[in-house]
Amino acid sequence: MNPTIDARGLSCPQPVILVMGRIREQRKGVIEILVDTDTAKENVSRAARSKGWEVDRIERDRTGYRIVIRKE
């Protein structure tokens, strides 16, 4: 099971800070992030890419977005 960061309800930069902390701890693999705004979706995706992680997919649901990032 992939680790999930639930950042729904948090305003920026909190979602990015949570993701960056997990990236520092994990270094590779798959991380799933839940956010509820377009701004958080864009900022989290940009931050992950800046650290060499690939945005594998972004899915929209009724509560926001599910972002899956990966690094081999």
C-alpha cells in the first residue's frame, strides 16, 4: 500500500510542506496526495517535479484531487 498524504482542507503552503517532508523521508517509490483545490494540485505537482519525482496521474473526484507521484 502506498503512503497517502491527506492535505484536504489545508491552505498553501501546507500541502507542499507535507509532500516535501515525505519526499525527503522516502526518497523513492510511490506517494499518493489528496488535495481539494486547483492551487494545491498545481503547487504539489510542481514541487514534486522539482525534486525529480514524476506525476504519474491526477484524478478528480467529488472531494478534490488524488495525485500520485513516483520516483524509481
